[in-house]
Amino acid sequence: MFNDDGAQWDCSIVDISETGAKVRSRADLEAGSFINMKITKFNDLRRAEVMWIRDGFLGLRFVIKIDKHQKEMAEFFKLVGKYGRP
């Protein structure tokens, strides 16, 4: 994840849907701020608003929802379904 000021944070996706994600991160952010989340393996860059922060987790709402039928993201959701969410 990174913001418009160039700050970067590692994160782990805990749960994801077409409209948002729950991630584990030590990011120093506030609710209402915007970040960019790069899912490198699937070449997806997603703008998101931080909706909540709690106990090392962040709730993100995607500005543009994920198209589950796009080739790379369809594969991603298939893997999430097969292996469960971390």
C-alpha cells in the first residue's frame, strides 16, 4: 500500500470482496484517508478509502469495485475461494 505522499506500507489481505478489503498492516493512517493498494501478482492497482482502523487491521472501500470477470482478478478470486482467506 502507498499514499499520494509516497509513504509505503506492507499489508496482508485478510478478506476481500468486489467492493473492499480487510488488511493487516502497521500503516500510520486515519479513517477517511485514501491509499493505493497494489496486488502485484495480479497486476492490479486499486484506490481505496480507509473506512476503519482497529487492532492492526484496516477496512478499505475501493473507489472502483473489482471486476471479478477480468482475467487476472477472476484468477485471484478463484484462489481465494479455493484456499480460503488468510
